[in-house]
Amino acid sequence: MRLSQYFLPLLRENPAEAQIVSHRLMLRAGMIRQSSAGIYSWLPLGLRVLKRVEQIVREEQDRSGAQEILMPTIQPAELWRESGRYEDYGKEMLRITDRHDREMLYGPTNEELITAIVRDAIKSYRDLPKNLYHIQWKFRDEVRPRFGVMRGREFLMKDNYSFDLDPQGAKHSYNKMFVAYLRTFARMGLKAIPMRADTGPIGGDLSHEFQILAETGESEVFCDRLWLATDILAEAEELNYDSDLEPFFRHWTSLYAATDEMHRPETCPLPPDQLVSARGIEVGHIFYFGTKYSVPMGAVVAGAGGEEVPLEMGSYGIGVSRLVGALIEANHDDAGIIWPETVAPFRLGLINLRPSDKACRNAADELYAKLRGAGVEVLYDDREESPGAKFAAMDLIGLPDQLILGPRGLAAGTIEWKRRRTGARHELPLETAVAKFAATQREAR
Ligand code: P5A
């Protein structure tokens, strides 16, 4: 993509309304614009990241055996009356009346809708287990939407729902998601700690939140100091979804980690110097609630002996749009964003320092064409701007690597390569640049 043609409305100044760094940087880097409180448009650069995050989430869901569907954003109120949640959900639910005076709502979550779909389609224990997911916009009329996409009113969630015949099967489904979530966040370079959590309006009594430790996190969290030095993923990577995952689950949940609502100083087993208290960003939340929805909604199957068995259910959510903010909270410096390669909007930035110089322009154009030909996603700064402005823009949007071409390097047959994260600079022979990035592009994906 040529920057001269790209829709990338960068802001020079820090927007006054943004209180935390991810919100500031998303606005300044032209990723999002607010349309009303807690509701955002995603501009090209932001959308590319959102799609990358979504794709990693999707691949790990598919790998765990879950199947993708797509449910609507608008739901009928009557389904929520069946479960009893229509009144309970309160003011966070955006209620809508259609032209025929039918009560509808913009879904804050989909337990009811999926239960109705499965109730009508699955009649026998032989059709179980099933795990269905979708990636869809949700609406929650939060009292205090804030921090940009971190606490929006409209936000993108991956939510899935598992259906099993008995509690053991349901626990296995829960464990699978426990592992899938660790893998998902690790692929984005994030360490998300599973913490015993409160179940709130979703219900049930077994639940874990996945929290990323960050100073700007909204909630206070508590965990064993050992978590800070632990690589939980190395072990999760070895697991097979068909094997018994309970030992893995037990092992990791025995290491203390709890959200504010669940932490009790009186009963906390850790000595004070072993307990870390920090701020956390909740990027995922999983629930096991058994028959909370299947019983009132009549979602039953015929068991092996022909008896009626209510479905055992769990639900599992990842805040896909929140993750974009969380990734920035975890990856930035004073100059801007530093994208991990797996979620970067482009793999590489190419800066032409002197577009008005014909030789420079030809060389940069040629390199750009070759990089694209090799399948490298590159953002090419071909604008007539000062070098300083170009460096600042490239650092702000945070692509993992930059190639900088100027007349002096060109005369020597070299190009400067700068790594965004470390700031390290190297001179590369111009002719090796394409091969270098064609190779790293493949490694990162
Ligand atoms: C699980 C999936 C649920 O809704 N039902 C379906 C269950 N869980 S949850 O914890 O309420 O939400 C799941 C994840 O969505 C993100 N999230 C938000 N992101 C941005 N803005 C919001 N206002 C918001 N509310 C929830 C969180 O990452 C949460 O873990």
C-alpha cells in the first residue's frame, strides 16, 4: 500500500479525551474514530489489526474443534423472557421496538439464541458434544464507556457455547477452552493469566477470567509471584485436545490467581511476600453453568436409555476489539505502537527519504514492487514529506520493521533496516532486502 493513497488520518497532538495510552495511540495512528460514546468506526489501519486478531482467535477455535457460525446482532425479547434474563439484565441491554411493536434487543451475549438453535436441532445424545462459536458485534449500554475500545458500548466478541450430555463432558469442553485461550493469547505475544472469577449475569459457579497485567487495567487482580516467571504456554502447546486435560487444568489453577471479587485476604493461602497485587485487563472469560439455560428453555436430548436429559452448557468469550487496545497497552514506547509480528497491520514499512530524486524514486518503487511480488505486506511511504515527519509517522504506527532508502545508501547499494522494537539499525545490501523479508513474513505467520 502506498501511503500517499492510504486513508491514514494521523493526529499530531494527543487527543484530550483519551486517558490511556492505547486510546491515545489508536486515535493518533488513525486506527479508529469515535462516532458516539463507546462506539467506534474502524479505519483501514485499525481494521487490519482487528482482522488479524480475529483470525488468530478463529484458527485456535477451529483447532480446538469448535465450529464457526454467525448469529445476528438483533434478537427477539421473547427468548430472553424464556431464560428469565430479560428483566434481570437491566439497563445495560439496549431494547428496541420494531415497526410491528415487537420487542427486540441488540444482543449483549448469545446464550439464549444459541440454546434455542440447538434445542430445535439436536434431539439425541448421539449428536453431542457440540461447540459452536461466532465472532460478532455486541452492545452493552455501559454506564461509563471509557478507554476507547477497551470498554466500549459496541464491541466485537468471539463467543462460543458448548453442549454436552453430562457434567464430565462439559468439564472437558471447559478445559479445552482453557487451553485454547492460553494458546490464542500467546500467539499474540500476550501472557494472559487465568484467574478464578465471579460469574455475574452469565451465571454458574465455575469461571475463569484471562487477565493481562498492565498498569492501566480496569480491575485489581491478585496472583502468586510465580506467575510472573512462568511460561504456561510451553506446556499447553504439548497438549492434545482429545487427551485428559484435567491434570493440566488442576496444576495451573492450583497456582493462586484471583480477581478482586474472588480474592479474600483472610483465606488467601499465600504469604504476603508471595502475593502480587496488580491491575489487569480482562481479555477473556469462560463459564460453566450446567443447565441454567437448558432447563428453563427446554433444551433436552434423549439419553442412551431414551430418558430426557437437559443439555450441560458452558460459554466462553474473548474481547476481540478490546484485545487491540490491550495489545497496545502491552507494546508501546514514547514514539508510538510496537506491533508484535503476528498482529501487525503490515509486516514492513518502506520509507523513501527523497521521492523527488528520480533515482531514489525508481529504486524505491522497484523494491516496493518486488516486496509485494514476494508476498510481503508493505506500507510504502512515498509522500513528499520531511524525513523527520516520515520517521515519526512510521514509529507511531509501529510496524515491526522499517526499510529506509535515501540517496546516500542508494549510491552505495545499501538500504537501512530498522527494527521498531529495539531501535537497532543495520545496513543491508539493497539486493538482499526482498529475500530477507520474504523469509520473515513466512516465519511470523
Ligand atoms: C461468555 C461468552 C460473556 O458475555 N457470554 C458469551 C459470556 N462473558 S463476558 O465476560 O461478559 O464478556 C466476554 C469478554 O468480552 C469482553 N468485553 C468487552 N470488551 C469491550 N468492551 C466491553 N464493554 C466489554 N464487555 C466485555 C471482555 O474481554 C470479556 O472477557
